[in-house]
Amino acid sequence: MSRARNLAGFGSAIENASNSVNIRVGVITAIEYHGDGSNLTGTPGGLGTALNPNNLSDPLNKIYYTNQDLSIGSTITVDPPSSAKVAYTQYSNIVLTNDADLIIGDGDDFIPDILGIGTEVDAPGVLSGGNSKLRVDNVTSKGGFRAPNFPYGLAVNSGAAVSFPASTAALPGVVGIDSTSGLFFPSSGNVAVSNNSSESVRVTGVGSVGVGTISPQGTVEIQNSTNPILRIGDGIRHVELRGGSTTQNGSVGTEYNGAFAIITNDTERLSVSPGGQINVVAGNTLMLGDSSPTANVVYNYENIANGLIRKYYVTDVLNTGEKTRFTFSGTDRTCAMITINAAGSWTSSNTAANHVAAQFMFRVLTNSSGDASDGSTITAPFAYTYTTGSYTFSNSGSYVYTVDIANPTGDDGVTFSYEVIIHNAVSTSQHTLTASSTV
């Protein structure tokens, strides 16, 4: 027995621990192991590799390093036993090669760089303080066919970006509740919004915004299915309103040299000069009301100096014996001169009596009692068929008074038009025409 041990080298090893012993066996089981272990292989990673693994007494033997990259060449699953929920490694970078997958078991966590000593960073400080990196080409859900879930959000550092591919209205790159509505990037410099697979808003590379159009001609353009309906700032007009075709265009805005213009059918109709002058372009008409004015409607078509002079237009149709009544309102002890220009015509007759005209002028001085001190006086009218008897003045009190102009013909259905001019004494003397009626 003793001889067999010596032949195997055990005897000398026991008697002299400094002797080298080479033993080749399959498995050695021991209660304790003594030695520096510097040449052992296949041991767990532990803290890493000692800077001096061959000398147990050297302080460098107690200082360790770990390579940055942990290479994974084939698919592995990190699934710690049920007694634990977290697996970790001191490696700061996980590098997947050969189409390998790193699968984290359901309900488990995997923590790279558990010691927080990763030093290889893309920019100073970006990954300092224990932040780690995961280098992969593709990240999927556990099943491999869906996007992963980020329950605590997705943080991107300032200066970095979340990149999306060029996408379409049918399949936008950034979506919400459904996959056909969201934000997409149709081309370089362009950003668009999609609703139910159809583009609704486009911001072009020059900053123009199009609603219902992918090529806005102004700073902002709103378009229906066929034509623009609103255009703001196209370099010529400030605001442009469009009708049913490209020739039915109207715009309002600065046109040239600081002038403000109103344009219809691509033709300027009215402008305000830089100095404030209002100009109706030659060949155009400043029209009040529609083409067929309504009877007894009071059109106040001009006020000068805050009502110092007021001008009105009224129409009426009178039968024989009827009158057009004008109702006025004044203020206490104020004076005004009122001129009524009247013209009438019965279109079924060419007799002089059926085509009338006159100008009535009178002075009014109002007070609340409406007595004779108002002193209404009418001048002899410049008249054709009209007489002073065609004119009636009545004071209703409380600064309200009326003037009636009678139909001077003996015919029914005579059309009359009136221009009423109120010339107030001062701008605070607010005599106004408030209503018209047939009596």
C-alpha cells in the first residue's frame, strides 16, 4: 500500500508539500483545497480575473478586471431558479452574434454591469453612474413577433433621437390607439399626420402647413377635396379665400407697398392705401345691400366723424293715399338739418304724374316734451309733382319724431326710393334714422 502511494507520487507530496505533484484523474472530491489556484480553469467568473493570479501574497492578486464584452454566440435563456428573481453579471456590454437571442425568463430580471464599473461610453458621462448598455440589432417581445413593452417609459438623452423609417399614411411610424392613425415621415424634411390611413396634415421642409393638401402654396393652406378654401401668406396675398374653382378666388391682405386690398375672382375691387385712403377700383361699384333692396329696410351706408353726418337709403312701394314714415331719434336740445331726396315711378305708366321727384329740407330742435319749441320747418321743396302737403312732421316726445312723405300720385304700386341725410350740429348731437314703415 505504501509502495503504491509512493509510485503514484502521493508519498512525496504528503511528506514534502513543496514537491510538485502531477495527478491525472477524472474527478477529485475534497473537503478542503489548499493552493493558489492560479492555473485552475473552468471556474465561475466571480469578481473577474486578478491582475496577478500567480502570487497570492501580491496585492494585485486581490485586484480584478472584467472584459467589457460578454459575447453570446447562440440563443440562451436567463431563468434563475424559483428561489431567486434576479440574475446578474459584472460585464457591462452584452454582445449578441450569429443571430443569437438573449431571452429573459418570464417574471425575471437580468442586470448587466451589476458593479456599475463599465467604462466604455459613447460620450463622457452619458453612461456614468452605473448606467449600462445593451448592444443588439433587434429587440422584440418574448414571442419574437411584437414590439417589447417599456412599462416605465422610454428615455432619450438630449441630443439623441428616436429614429423612425420613412413611412406612409396607411402605416404611420408613430401610432396611438390604432395602427392607421398617427405621425409619419413621407420624405426628407416633411412631417405628416394620418387619420384612418389618409393624410390630413402636412408640414413641408420649408415650414409650410397644409391641411388637406400635401403641397401648400402659402404659409398655411386649408383645402377641401378639390380646391383651396383658405390660404395665408403665399408671398403675394396675406389671406386668400377660394370658391368652387380656381377662378373663383378672393383674398384679403397686404398686396403691395403696404396697401390693404380686397380681391374677388382674382381681381382687386377695393383697397386701403398706406395713408388710409379707401379706393374702389375704377369700373367697380360699392354696393349696399343686395341687388334687390328690401322695402322699409334702413341702410345706413355712410357715417362721417362719428355720426356728425349720417346717410341712409330706404325703399318703399306705396298705393294711392299711402305714406312712407321715417322715425327719428334725437338728444336733448340738439339741432339737426335733415334732407330727404325722394323719387318715385309707376312702371306701367309714362304720364308725368306717375314719375315724381322732390327734395325736402327741414330743421329739428329736439326736447323731451316734444312741444312746438322743436320748431320743425320745411323749405319749399324742389319738387316734381310733390308739394309741401306731401310732407308731415310729428313729434312723439322723448326726443322721438316722425316724418311722413306721401305718394303724390293717384296710382297703386308706385315704387319709391329715398336718400336721407342727417346733418347734426355737433358730433354729440346724435339725431339718427331708426326705422321706416308704410302708413
